[in-house]
Amino acid sequence: MYTVIGKANSRATRVLWVLEELGLGYEHIPAAPQSEGVVSFNPAGKVPVLIEDGTPITDSTAIIQYLADKHGDLTFPAGTLDRARQDSLTQFLLDEFDAALWMAARHSFVLPEELRQSAIKQSLIWEFTNSQKTLAHRMGDGPFLMGDRMTVPDVILTHCGHWARIAKFPVQEEKLTAYLDRMFARPALREVMERMG
């Protein structure tokens, strides 16, 4: 049995969604970042944390890739060209989408008020918009980023798409909008999103 620590309206969404997609049992502890229940497992105080057999695993991408590898789904096998392409997409999404959204969040409510730079959001939105154009060229014709098979990058991109809507980062590429609409309709994700309130 897995334990997931972190509120569902955080990157813990990614982990909860993967567990639901894989049909795995888990306990969910909706602890806030920096809370005692989080810091005891992750000194940085960040969520999510996955606990398996008493061992904590941190960082949402590491967790979901571990779960995908362990259970042989939502991923291509390590050492294959498809996996190299998958990992390339994962890194692109983390660098170009997740990083921009996280920087905006830090300057909106995470950093101490005296360190926040509200003007930075405009440059981040510009980067986010340009990254969508690059992604649209990398997307295939299938329902998922890698074609007919849902993989880890789909989880990351869909979560970033949801995050973008909340942060008012415009999703302007029609191909990406249609993709996100399909992904948001997945029953496993809808189950998790209902917990967000």
C-alpha cells in the first residue's frame, strides 16, 4: 500500500492521478507544504511525498516515473528509443511549462512579500506562450503526446495545463486546447480533481 502526502491541489495531483490510472490502492494524507507531517519526510517541506515500505520518495516526476516503471504502464521501457523520446518530452515540459508556472507562483504567494516581483509574470506568460508553439510541433497525431499510449509526459502536461488555467496563463494553441479537453475528461483525473473542491 502506498501513502501519498500532499494536498490534491498541488503537484500531488500527478501522483494521485497515476495511482488512479494504474488502479492501485493508496492512502492519501492531504498535508500542506512545510507542515510537520511533510518536513519529517522531506526536509525541504515540499509535496508530494510517496511512502512505500517506510521509504519516502520525493519530487512528483521521480515518483510518477517510478510508479510507471514498477507497474509497467504509462511508460516505455528504459533503454529504448521511445523511452529516450519520452524522457526528452518530460524534460522539455519541466523546463518550459512547469518552471514558468512555478516561478509565477513563487512571485505570487510563495516568497516573502518583500522579495516578490509581480512584473515577472508578463515575461513568464510570454515564455509559456512560445513554448506552446514548440510543443504543438512535437505533438503527434495520436490522442496522447507519444501517440496511442498515455505516458508520464501526459500527466505532467495535463497538470501544467490545469495549473495554467488557475494562474491565468493563456493556452493559445488549438491542438493543445483540444488535447487538454480530452485529458481532463479522463475518469481517473476527474476522481482526483473532485478532491480539490
